[in-house]
Amino acid sequence: MKIPEQRYRNPLAKMQPDTEAVKRNGWQQQHILVIAEDDGRLDALEREIIQRIGQRLYGEYRHG
């Protein structure tokens, strides 16, 4: 007999902030931009620019 797996529902999940809203507010209110290099909304040129800025400011990223 197979017993269905119970999924634990985290009661704190409702309290998680909407990360996109936090990023938007950070930009609009404090001029802080948070963006992932592989964000699907960016085209190839924009991804390259983000990568170059990150490397210039913070150095090469480390793998793993």
C-alpha cells in the first residue's frame, strides 16, 4: 500500500516578501539596482554589460 507523501506547509510562507517588489522599490527609492546576469528579460548585449560591470566592481565570480 502506498501512502501519499504529506507536504509540509510552512506557516511563514505568507510572510515572504515579493522579491520583485523589493527590487523595484530599491531602485525607485534608493537607486539600487539588483539584477541577475541571466535574467530572461535581458537581451545578449544587456547581459554582457551587466557581466562587465560586475567584474569591474567585484572581480571574477567564483564557481561553486
